[in-house]
Amino acid sequence: MRARWALAAAGLSVELREVVLSGKPAEMLAASSKGTVPVLIDVDSRVIDESLDIMLWALRQRDPARWLVPQGGALDDMLCLIAQCDGEFKFNLDRYKYPQRYGIADAKAHRAVAMNYLLSLNARLQTDAYLFGDHPSLADIAIAPFVRQFALTDSTWFNQQAWPALRHWLDELIESPMFALVMTRHLRWQPGDVPVYFPEGSRDSVWPVNGPVPRQHQLTQTRR
Ligand SMILES: N[C@@H](CCC(=O)N[C@@H](CS)C(=O)NCC(=O)O)C(=O)O
């Protein structure tokens, strides 16, 4: 989701290949043997198979919303907060969300550890609407999809916690039109299919309104 979000914000167009993780296509594994999504293949055949790297790849080409240059910090500060999300927070989120998959009896212990990170985000959001100032940045977009997963795991409990600023931040981001675009579902890709583009229709139209679609790239995305 965060890779798509950055591509959309950058105004880049990709050929999108939706995959089902239980039946990964050979073409995907040939590009990246890691077997995780997303995988992006650039026009020069370079493969980028980490979502954060895809975000940076997109935003370093075009960054009209200035996601890489927030007022409240530098890129390294954002990468540090994102690393905590992708590391310890994600570790505990996965175990809170899928205790059976990890053979875990006490999912709430993982929820409790993950909470510390969310409380630190809530503290940052006391003074500004977003993590690094008054407009969304790379950090907000890289982190929000995981906070959304955490919130959806037990939304009643999530909404009872004393983090109103965090809830407001999450709501603002996931209620944005850009998030709806990012969440659009696509049919599973199969060899020989007519190409599907993301954002939809972007191949033949000028999107977004402030500039032409620069190039075509290929992105494999996912569905379980
Ligand atoms: N660090 C990677 C993690 C990617 C990742 O783990 N993706 C999951 C889906 S959200 C996946 O592909 N899992 C492989 C599988 O379930 O077979 C990134 O953000 O790009």
C-alpha cells in the first residue's frame, strides 16, 4: 500500500501485476527470489523489492507534495522513525494480529509492546497534525498502513485508548481520496493479460493534472 501511495503521490505510472501470495507467478520469482511483494522493475530492468526503497525511488524523481522535505526534520529522522516501525513495531504487530500463525498464546503481550511505539507517535502528534510537521511526509505514509492494521485487529479496544491525536491522524490519512485510490482492488495478473496500469487509466491520460506520465514501470502487488 505504501509503495502505491508514493507512486500515486509522485505521479508516476506503473504497469500493475496483482499477485496472489499462495500462487506467486514465476515471473515475479524470476525478478526477485525473495518472494515478497511489492517488487518493482524499472525501465532499465533494475529490480527494487523493498517497499520503502520503491517509495524513495518514486519520490526522488518527483515529489510535488514535498514528502521528502518536511518542516519538522530531515530524511534521516524520518528513516529512523520508519525503521522502528518496520522493526520492533511490525514484529509485535504480526504476532498480535496472527498469534496462531506464530504459535503465540499471549497476543496481548505483543500488543502491549507495540503500544509503546504508538504512544511515541501520539506524543509527536500533540504539536503538529503529522509526524514531521503540518503536512504529510514520507514517514506518515510509510507508517500509517501498519498503524491501520494494528487498529483493525481490535478496533473497539483501539478506539478506547488515550491516543486521540493518533486516531485523528490515522483517520485523516485513510479517509483521503489518495488512500481510496491506493486501496483499489485489481484482478489477479496472468501471463498474456492486457496490461493494467496504476493509477488506473494513467497510460493514456495525463495524470496527475500537473504533469505528463513520465515513464512506464512494472510493479507486482499483492493479494493473499
Ligand atoms: N520489507 C518488505 C516486506 C514485504 C512483505 O513481507 N510483504 C508480504 C506481504 S505484505 C509478503 O510478500 N509476504 C510473502 C508471503 O506471504 O508469501 C517490504 O516492505 O517490501
